[in-house]
Amino acid sequence: MNTVRRNSHPRPRSPRTAWVPATLALLAVFLLWVVVTRAHLVPEHLLPAPGAVGQRLATALLGIGGHPPYLLSALGNTLTAALTGCAWAALLGIPLGIALARWRLLNSALQPFLAASQAVPAVALAPLLVVWIGYGMPSIVVLCTIMVIFPIIVSTSVGVHAIDRDVIAAARLDGASRLTLLFPIIVPLAAPSILAGLRTGFTLSITGAVVGEMIIGGAGLGTELSRAQPTGDITGMFAVIVVMAAAAISIYLLIFTIEKHVTAAVR
């Protein structure tokens, strides 16, 4: 029986091979893009060639050819808004998630409102934030916070709920109070779930920042995307999308790496 149980668990991937499937999938998409554009299966004004997008990225990010690196400054503005919103979402969402898991009455009172908040799209909230707060960075940060906070709250609450009650009971028998249990026991044991929520939420922050810039205004990637669309600059639009995707993937991988180390330390 013990042998069956040991063999029933999948072997963890080696760190050297963990990203092989994603890398191969990305390579397959890129090769398909090259084949489609070189075979002229899709008109160039609808799907630019990878080489054209690469040239635009070199110009817009690195300033090659004497042009100003406008995408680099736009990326900085978008990341500033996104990460600021993420920080506020973490500061508010993690304590609220712990409170929802520890106090059943609070959970029953707030859970329906948290679920309902996810039914309102960011596009609908942005005009209201302009009226309430005004144009610019503060409204975009608030929009990012709203988009990111829900997965952080849910993952934190799930992680706290999953803690072995025997561990909590043993600590209470030793004289620990609810407050003294928080940092030495509850937060470390729930850390993998908290980081999973941060990973999901932080990735969404790029979307929130870009949507906010497209509607509220600013000088980020969303603004550049809005500028390229009316003129039919499909290459510029693809360049912005590539930068957005690269930023989201970088944030995802960073938090995922931290999450793996924390999970290994907890276990």
C-alpha cells in the first residue's frame, strides 16, 4: 500500500526542464507566425511580419536609428501604475483574506459583495474613477488595485482555511492568542497560497494599467496602443502587445520563482 501511495504522486519537474513546455509552445507560435506571414496567408496590414515588429521594438525600446525610445518610457509608466496598484492590493487584500478565513460572520457578510465586484468590468469602472478622482495616475492605480485585490483575497482566505487545525489547536494550548498566531504560524503556512494569489493578481495588473491608460489617459502602453489604432499602425500595435506580454510574463515568473522557494521552505 505504501508503495502504491508513493508512486501515485507525480514526480516534480527538474528546475532545468520546468520551462521546456512553455518555451516550446512559444517557439511553435513564433514559427507559425513566420510561416503565415512569409506565405502571405494573411495580408500584411492585418498581420505584420515578425521582422517588422522586431525592428519597431528595436527602435521604440532601444532608440536604434536615432528615434526616441518612446515604448521604454511608456513601459516605465505602465509598470509604475501596475506595481503601485499591486502593492495597495496586497496591503489591503492579504489582511482582509486572513480576516475572512478567521471570522465566519465577516466572511458571510462580505463574500457576496466580493463576488459581485468581479461582475463589473474595468471598462465600466474607469469613467467613474475619472469623475471621482480625475484623470491621470491616481485613477489608474485605483483601477489596478480593484482588479488585483480579488484573487489575492480569495487565495489568502483559501490558504488560511487549509491550515491544519491541529497545529492551531496545539499553539492555542501553549497559550498563543489569535494575534500571536498570525505571523509565526498562520502567515508562513498560508504563504504558498498567498503568493499564488499575488502571482495571478500581479499579472492582471498590467491589464488594469493598460485599460486605465486607454480610457483615463496617461503616458503608458495603453496610450501608445490608442495612438496606433486610429492610424492603422498594426506594427506599432503588435509591438505594444509584445511589450505588454513580456512584462506580464516577467512578473509571473518572478513571483512563481519566489513561490517555489517559499513552498519548499514551508514543506
